[in-house]
Amino acid sequence: MRLSARPSRMEDLYRAITQPSWWKPTGGRPSSAAFNYPKFSADMASLTTPRATLDRVCPGANGPGVVGFDCGIARRLDFDPRRELDEDHPDNAAHVHVYFSKNNSQRKKRAQKLAQSCLVVLVPTFD
Amino acid sequence: MPPAILDDPSFSTDSTEDWGAEWRRATRTVVLFQPSLHAELDQLAALRPNWDGYGAPRLDRAIIDAARRFVDRLPEDVSRRPTIVPMSPGNLQFEWHEGQRVLELEFETADTIHYLKWDPAEKVEDENTFPVADAGQAEELIRWFTKSR
């Protein structure tokens, strides 16, 4: 399958929150640790469902959730989502890699802003 | 290492022990949560590959060891327990949160901490690196978080 390089700025992207410590229950939001990388995976909301995202990443697990963020906001924060093959799930047409395009000295601030921009799609229920 | 009094059934407000002595014990808070931080590091060290569902490797042993030494050096009067957060490349960070205020100390390597001081109300967005061996810098950052509450 040929993939276009970049999803639309109007696209929402899903990221699974798979670790209890990636979720801040008192604030009801993810930790920046879910995004604080030079490259991470997400799924295009228009081509999947939150449950499918969760089932691909942590099938059968209780507790993990899904957050969504806006592709346009991500770009303004210098995160660059690109449609690329998910090597673990090659049939996942929704997959994007999100690249942080600035230098490492600004990564944590931008990841914090991206985390704060997230909407909770499936609330994590870690004990 | 002194016992963790939160786990000590003899620690209660009904104790017949001298109240002042009990208070002095209670304010040495970091001593209380040191054992639980070490236990948390034990759990993180046992994480299997793909622990995040996105293909993460095991956590780097040298970084776990550096984090243990960091825990042992935390100032005794730190009153807020951090969360230790595993990160997908195999490193970890210590996080303190209160409302929108955040302090992150990320062990990028066993030798380097990358920190974030974050307080939107005070327009603080400070990010930089320092050597893990610089305990004074770490203490200053933790005191920024705990004292500006």
C-alpha cells in the first residue's frame, strides 16, 4: 500500500496510554512521558477506532486508555506525523510515526505542551 | 537505614511515644519513601521488552543503578514523593506534579539528567541538562518544586 507522507492538519491522532505512570489521574491527563521522544507511534483517528488502537498495542489488558491530539497542534509544536509502516502491524493503515523535528534541548517542553493538549478518548482505569 | 514509619504499625497519633520525637521522625519524609522508590526501581528493572506495547526495550541497567544512587542522595527533608516513570528508549524519569506545576528529572543516560521545570502560572518553562553527579543542582530543582507550593 502506498501511503501519503503526511496526514492532514485536521486529523486527530490516537496514542495508547499503556503504563500507569504515563497517566496522571488527579489531573486527568497523560504524562509527557507518553510523547517525550524523538520518534513515537500513533494512529490516525479517521482510519481506526480507539478500541482498535488499544487492542493492537496491548491486547486484552485491563487499565490502559487512549488519548487523542490534533495533528495541526502537533505540527505547531514541531512534532511531525508521517504515515509510515507499522512493522509490528503491517496491516495497520492508520499508523503514523511522529518525529520531533527540533533539537533535544526543547523536546521536554514541547512534549509537555503536547500532553496538555490531549483529549481523553478512553479513560485509563489503572488501579 | 531507619525503618519506614508509614509501614510501621506502631506509628499512629495515639502512640504513647513522645510526640516531638514522633514528629521529628515524620518530617524525615524522604527516608520514608526511599524504600518504596527502591521497590519501584526493582519493578521497573523487571519490565520485559515491549513493556509499553510500542516495542520498548528493557530499562538500561546502568540507568537503574544511577537512579538508585540518586534516590539514596535525595535530601532528607524532601516532602513530596516523586513518581518514577519508565520511558520507551529504556531510560526513566522522576516526576513531581501539583496541578499544572511539574518537575521532571529525566535520566537520559547514566551520567546526564535532562530536566524540565514547568509552572504556567509563573511563566516558568525551563529545560536543560546537568551531570548526574551534580547533586546540588538536583537538590536545587527539587527545592524549587517543594518550596514554591
